[in-house]
Amino acid sequence: MMRRLAAGLAAAAAGAAVLAGSATPALADAPGRTRLQVDVNPEPAWRGQPLSIKGKLSVKCDEDYIDGFVSVHYADHCDEEGTWHQLGWKRIVILFKPAGSGRWEHVDTVKTYRNGYFGTKVPARSSGTWRAVFEGSRHLAPSEDTDWVKVIGHRHRHHH
């Protein structure tokens, strides 16, 4: 216990040096692991119908993380249990790859809310894979997630 406390104090001292700009220990270069989850609804969707793209960004920190060591704004921090935390105000890139295509198309760029959730709406055009990407930041590792959605038929009726 004492050895761990001493190591924590040494890391905290090193952290203070990083913030002062005089040293760069390896610990400062280890970004927090992130988890991105995305869900696209409805499934299946009618062509032309709005698709709701929603998701959540979280971070998992190592148990030896010293609170306040990384100066990231808002709730981008960890507690002693090393549990997942949501991250606010981060940029999420929404991409789409139509079925049978090998190319990802940029659809939208959104920011997470304070609680780490994000969302946008787009019209359903064709079946394919939706992808949400967090490109990472100075202290957070990148992550991504995908969701495949089938798009069927036309919504309007033909009048005779």
C-alpha cells in the first residue's frame, strides 16, 4: 500500500512537471481508452424515411490514473474505480458505405452532448453500413463502431 502511494505521489509530481512543460514522462503519452457505441434506427427503414443515428462516447481509465493529471475540459476524467465515463463536447464523424461499395462517404460531423451522447437524423437512401468515428484527442485514444441498416421500397403509394 505504501509503495503504491509513493508511486502515485511520484506520478503526481511528474504530472505537475508535465503541466509546467519541463518534463514528459511516458505516462503522459498513454491515452485513455475510449468506447464508442452507435445505433441506427429504424431497422429496416423505408427509402426516404428519416434515420435516427444515436450513440455514446465513454472512456475507461487505468486504475493508476491520477485525477487532475490530464487537464481535459468538462467531465473527461476517471475515478478510483477505473469505471467508464461519458465524454462531452467531442467530435464524432458519421460515415456511410452503401452495400456493394468499397468507399466510405462523409455524411455528418456532430459533437457529443455533456453526457457523451450524440445524435443526428438523415434520410434513408440505400442499404449499407453506418460508421461513427471518434478520431481521438491528445489524451484519448480513437474508437469507432458500425451498424448495418437495410433500406426497403418506396414510401409513397402509386395512385391509379
